[in-house]
Amino acid sequence: MLQLKMFSFNPLQVNTYLIYEPGGIGIIIDPSCMDRKEFNELQNFIEKNGLRLEYQLNTHGHFDHVFGVQMVKDAYQPIFKIHQDDAGFLRLAGDHSRGFGFDFEGEIPEPDGYLDDSDIITAGTINLTVIHVPGHSKGSVAFYEASSGWLFSGDTLFAGGIGRTDLPGGNYDQIISSITEKLMVLPDATIVFPGHGPSSTVGKEQVSNPYL
């Protein structure tokens, strides 16, 4: 049975998710640990549970969601993937972070490959379907693990909210369309794990999200 561990990293409290088989393979989503102390928290969990990271996947390329990509890559050599439309953000992570008052000097590695809509990322018994949901950024994606009923929505859909659309590549009409046409059609019981803040369900967001 698949397990899920959530970490909240960096001053913007990004949710990093680790999906794993006990004692086996794991996939990390949005590795956002900003410094060695935060990375050690992640590393201690991985090593205590004897996990082997197969992939690190990003829902989008904004700096706060990619702080930890290089540290994870150096330690575990997972396959790093992001949507091609957001790959350009990786080279600008330092500049963008400083523009928001953060001192990030690290380098973000080039992706090992790109995510496309309807791709299925498989590692052991983990099967993540890629859902392209532009609007927060052009390359925003969500990941759906159907057998567990888990949706990792990044900064597209939050509990009671949606992602901001005033950043480069953002588009309000597009994010609403992405959510209503691609995410709200999933089963009501699907648990929504967003990029920040608490979880929700598709059914709850259908009836209570003021933006939808």
C-alpha cells in the first residue's frame, strides 16, 4: 500500500510530497527544501525508511518549488522532470528569489526530460498521471494517483482558493478552465494535496470554492 509523507519547507511553506512504497521506491514532488537543515529533515526520513528515489517531479518552475532540486539530485540521482513550458524558470530561480527577498545562490540542474499531458510516470506500484493545467504558469501540471485517490495540484488549486495569475505566464481564464475541465471532473472523494496549505477534496471544492 502506498504511503505519503508531506514536508513544509522554506519561508513560503511549500508542500513537498514524498510518495513511496514502504522500504522501496519513492517519488518526490516539488522538492523545496531551501537549506541544509531542511534537506537533512528530508534525507533522514528517506534513509530511515530505506527508500530509493526514482523521480523528482515539479508541478511548476517557480523558485520556491525548486529550491531543493539540486540537493536531492546530488544525493539520490533521481530522474528530474518538469513541463517544458516552465523549464525556463529554472535558470532564473536565483534572480526571481532575490526579487522576492530571498538569498538563493544555488543552481538548478537541467531536466532529464519533460512532462506532457496524459503521461504516466511509473515507479514500482506508483502511477502518476500528468495533467497539464496552465494558468498559474504556462507549464503548470498536476499529478493524479488514481489507485490512492490522490491529486497533487501544485499552485493551481488550493483548499478554498486558486493559484495567483499575476506572475509571468499566468492567466486567470486559463486557470479557471484548467481546474473546472481537468480537475473537477475527477471523483468527488479525490484528496487534493496543494502546493501550499491544507488538503481538501474535489467534492468539497466543487461546492465551496468561491472561485469556481
